[in-house]
Amino acid sequence: MADKIQNAYETSKNIYDDVLTQRNIFSKLYIKLFWSGTDDNDIARKVLSYIPDDFSGNLLDVPVGTAVFTENKWSSLKNAHMNSTIVEYIEGIEVIKAFGRLGTSYEKYAKAILDYKKFVVKWLSSTWITMKITFALFPSTLLGTLPVGLYLTMHGQLTILDVN
């Protein structure tokens, strides 16, 4: 069963990557017909160009199906705490994959994911009471919609007929 799932995953991943990167004529034709010729590679390069090459710090990227665009950029960031790492769930099992990483390098990225997970859990547990109280006492309708609606109504820019 695991082999079937792995084979299906590899096949679908290859098709998906092929279409995104437009590696063959069928992929190019598909993109041209259904997406008006949008080149995702150009978009990805433009977005990633805003991250400086000497970036130092923490990165959180979960490239679900987009690693084909980000892998080269992330692997070039030598001072980044985490790069080219994804977390997937296959049959309910957490799998950490590091692209082109082996041995201690893999352990480094696996540790980065787990450290980030601990950080998020700690942050959420320290703020959840405040967030719940805030959302209970000040729902979004009281803070935004209601005051703006009252202001527009008082100044004659909004009537009951406009709301329907």
C-alpha cells in the first residue's frame, strides 16, 4: 500500500512540476490555452528577488507544490535559519523532507521545523486568553462596520434602501 501511495505521489508531483515549469510542449500548450500564457517562473523570480542574498534570520516557507520555484533561492541563503524544508502529512504521518540535504544537514532542517513548531505553540498558549477576551468583547461589527455605517448614515451617504 505504501508503494502505491509513493508511486502516485511521485507521478502527480512530476506532472504538477512539469506544468508549473512548462518543461515540455504539452505543458506550454496547457498554460497558453487555460492560463493565457502566464509564466509562473517569471512571477516566482520577481517575488523571490525581493529577498536579499545575504538574508540572515528565520524563514518560514511551506512550499506545498511550489518548491520547484523556491528551492534554488532557499538553498542559496547560507545565513537563513531554515530553508528548503517542507512538512507533509502522508497517511497521517508527519514527514520532513529537505531538498538536496543529507545527514547532519537534514537534521539541522528537521530541528528547525520542530523548533518553529515549539515557538508557535508557546506563543499561541501565551496569547489565547487575551485574544479570546478581545474577540468576545469587541467583535468586528462593533469595531469596523457599525461605526462606519453610522457615520455614512448620519452624513446622508447611506440609506436603508442602499443596504438592501
